[in-house]
Amino acid sequence: MKYFSRRIHSLLLAVISIIFIEVVISEENGFDHSTTAFPLTGQHSVLSCESCHIRGIFKGLPTTCEGCHDKFAQIGGQLKPVTHVRTSAACDDCHTDNSWSAVRMDHSDITQQCVSCHNGTLNTGKPVGHVASSDNCDDCHLTIAWIPARFDHFGITDSCVTCHNGTIAQGKHLQHAPSDDVCDDCHSTTAWIPAKYDHSGITDACFSCHNGSYATPKHATHFTTVDTCEDCHLTSAWSPAFFDHAGVSGGCDSCHNNSNATGIGPAHLDTTKQCDTCHYVTGWGAIKSYLHDSPNYPGEHTGVTLGCYSCHRERTVSLGWVSSVYYPDCAACHVNDYDNGSHEGLTVNDIPDCSGTCHKPNPQHQLFHSDWGL
């Protein structure tokens, strides 16, 4: 009997050794698992053979997810956690073999209401802070994600405040301008912002609302004025603003002094003349044709396109002569324009008064003639 037992024991050891050798040979030979009923993909491809082939068993192993991932299975695969949604669906209905966390759920075949699963027990339900509503989740949510949510106000007949009261749904915030509770007077059902306001029925002055308590007032850098808002602004927007100068009797600099309103900038010609001497009241950009009333201004320059700074190079009323020794003759500015070769040997000292000598406003010698290099 003892001899027979030793023989059985030796035989079992030989069988196990053969199986082990076959496994090693299979691994070394790169066994192609795709030739079996269970091709290795995803996370299964990185498992060791003995993770599934326990005790060297190769045939008759399960090929379904629950065949291994079940507490009663011979192969101890990872189980569904206690917090898993209760379901009788197969694992691969929602999961892939690459990762448990990448979950998908096809709602196309669902015929019951959302709340039959999304009730806080079987699956995620409405959170505590959810707006009071029915249990028809798909009235606002999609099946691919909770957010973003949408709400169709089309069938709503009650006033906005019945829901938007700060309890059921978002209400007016603390900084909201005092108003009645008809939200849709200013807001649309698609979003709170942008908001609109119809001023057509307003009879009070703008300041009765735009005073910093009810609505936006004049900002800190607004120029000093007692005028009402609508004297310069539209009800559709603060900008652009306009100002009617028709009733203004004071000089421009009484307002345009860089305190009350925009004044002369650092790059402007240094002058004490009023703004409207050169500028229009409709805008700074367009410049009037300035008429020089000084007896020292050479009137023959009329018709020549010159900017102020062509002569007022230092941006001052006083001119910076190119060569003051020739003042008040033309050569004081045009000494460098003089061409000895064109003047039969005469130098600039001989004829410093160009316009008084030859360059007069006639068809042959106009100051802006092509032959006259101004």
C-alpha cells in the first residue's frame, strides 16, 4: 500500500512538471491567444498566465466578464464595488477591458423614466440643492452628461418669480437694481446676461435711478456737469456720447481744460486761442483752414498745402527760423531751398526776398508751381 502511494505521488509530480514545462514553453514560444475562444485585449494582455490558468487548468475556463469577476468564480477577478449601481447588465455593456473608469451607458433602449434609476439609490439622483422640479430628468438634462442643463420656458404661464425667488431657482442678487419681479422685462429665458431695459415709459429724470444705488451712476472720472444724462447719452448705451454745443456761451477752455473735459495735450501747438479757432464741435479730428491775421505771415502761401508744424517746428506760436538773419525775408525759412545754379550766379544774400523779387503769385511763378521747390 505504501509502495502504491509513492507511485501515485510520483506520477502526479511528473504530470505537474509536464504542465509547467508546457506553460514555460508556451510563454517562451509566444503563444498566440487569439487562436483561442478568448483573445487577450486591453488589461488582459498584461496579466500573467497563472492569473487565470490557476493550477495549470487551460480548458473550460469562463469567457464572460462575470465568469471571473464574481465572488463565486474560481478565478478571483476584481469585483463590483459595494457602491456600484445595481444592475443586471453584463460588465461589457458599460465597461471596456482597457479600464473600469471609462464607463459608457447607452440609454437608447431605456423605456422607463430616468428616476427609476436616478433615484439616489440605484444611481445618482437630484442633489440637495437642485431646483424643485418633477422627476423627468430629460426635461433639462441629456443622457451624455448632467451639465450643461437646459430648460424650455415655452410652456411656462406663471410669472418668473414663482420659480426665480432664490429658493426654487436663482433669484435677484443683492446688487440688483430695485425693481418689480417681472424678470422678463429685462432678461431673456436663454441667459441673464446681456440684459435689456426699455426706457420708453420712464418719465422721471435719469438720476432718479442712475444714482449709484439703483443703477450705474456717473463714474469718478466723469467731467463735472449738472446736465441730465440724456443730454449726452442714449438709453441704449453710455457710449458713444454726444454733446450739443449750441447753447454754450463760455470759451471752450472753460470745459476743455483737462479737468472738466479733454483739453490741449502735450503734443499740441502751444497756444492760447480757443479750441473752435481750429476745431469743429463735432470732433477733434477735422481741422479748419486757419487764417493767419499776423502782418508777418507771408500771404503768398495761400493755396499751398502746409501743416501747422511745417512752420511751427517747435510747436510754439513763435516760429523757429531756419536762418533768423534773413528775417523777415523768405530766406529766413527757405535759405536751404535756394539753388545758386538756377539764379544766374546770384546768391541768397542778393535776393533774400524771394516773393518780392521773382516768385509772385502769377501763372509762371506761383509758390506752389512745380518749378518752385517749396
